[in-house]
Amino acid sequence: MRWTDIRDIAIALEDAHPDDDNVNLRFTDLHNWVCALPGFDDDPGKSDEKTLEAIQMAWIDERE
């Protein structure tokens, strides 16, 4: 997975963190969780706030 795989990342985050609050989370935590996902293979420095926000919104949508 790469930073552009927003939906795949959201699904993987829901599988890895089903009980964590995905609405009130810090982007630093989200960044670390994404980088720790199995199959994630992208430069950690290539993320930005816009990308992390898109991942968070997709994750919220995935949970609903």
C-alpha cells in the first residue's frame, strides 16, 4: 500500500484498530498506525495533513 491507497488503508486500519476512536485522534498517531500496517510500503515522509485527513474520513466512513 502507498499513501494514495486511501480506501485500502482505511480498511486495514479498521481491521487493526477496531476499538480505537477514529474521530478524535491525533494525526501523529494516525501516521504511525498507517506506517505500521502490514503491506504498507511507502516513504513515511510523503504524507501530509491533507492525505491523513482523507484517510481519517475514509476510515470513519468504513466504520459506519
